[in-house]
Amino acid sequence: MDLADMLIKKGVLKNPRLIEAFQAVDRKYFVPKELKSHAYIDEPLSIGEGQTISQPWTVAFMLELLDPIPGDNIMEIGYGSGWQTALLAATGANVYAIERVPKLCEFGKRNFEEFFKRGRGFYFSARFFCQDGTLGLPEIAKKIGGFDKIIVAAAGEKLPEAWKNQLKIGGKIVAPIAHSIFEFIKNPDGSFNEREHRGFAFVPLVPDKK
């Protein structure tokens, strides 16, 4: 049973577009060589530098909440291994992926590019940035009129104002805070509706020191 089938059976993966992405983007190409035999286990795996490639169930859960569609401009905070970046790109979204750890910047970007070269019948669009993710990408957000969606792979204590400001009206942020995953929807007046899903564990969101 592959990951997609397992996640469907567990009831977390339902969206046809995401099912197709999970079937196309093989997790084994995004884990360290010594862990490839564990790539299809529903657990987080170490990718070095104190970081992990997230548990497949959690990735599927967050992507289902995000609901990426073709043409979405999505900012991803903490791309790490590049696996979620490739899943997002496989849905037809335009991905702007940020990672702050230099070795992982190289690791995830290389994984994505090498996977892309294999050709999976998808149009992949992703741009990679090695910098503090808490600041977002203000120049790009301004240029494109704000991001449609933002997804975050590390847990902070609160939602950075930069992300709120760089999201379009009607846009969605899916981000962990402490031990919960939150959905934030931006209202026309700039306020946010939020929904909490409890019971998760993430690596901490770490801004660069000033």
C-alpha cells in the first residue's frame, strides 16, 4: 500500500487533486538516503539540523485544510525536505517556499529539482528563498496583490503580522500555534476568523536574531 492509499484508508486524504499529488510525489525522494526504507511509514523523520519531514497524516490534514488549487499563489514557511513544496506544486499552485536553515535550504531545493527532472506529468512551479520565514515575502506579496494562501510547518506562539498583511482578503493561512493547527480566514475589514484543531506537535518557529 502506498502513502496515498494509506492516507485515504485512514480517512484524512479526500480531495481528488491532493490524492493525485500524493500519488505522483514519492516521499522517498525527499528523505535522507539512510531513511529511504522508512519513507512510507506514517511518522515524522529526521532530516538533520534538528528538523523533520512531517508525518504524512499531518501533511495531508493541513493540505486538506488549505485546499490548494491551480493558479494559487502560496507562501510556504519552512520547506525543509521540499516534499510538501512538491505536493503543493503538483496541484498546479505557484509556490513561494521559505527555509531559514542553510543546509536545509540546499537539501530541500535539490530534492525538489531532482524530482522535477524525473518528470511526473505535472507543471511544477516553485521559487525558493533562504531567509527568515517570519518576515514573509513583502515585495512579492505587493507585486502579486497578496498571497492566496499561506502554509506553515513550524509552531510559533502567535501569528506574525507580516503573514497577515501579506495575505489577500478572503485568503487562508494554515499554521500551527503551540500544539494546535489553526485555520485563519482574512475578512474584508482585515480581521480574521479562526478555527482550531488540537493535538499536534511541531518543531518551533525560529526567527532570525536581530
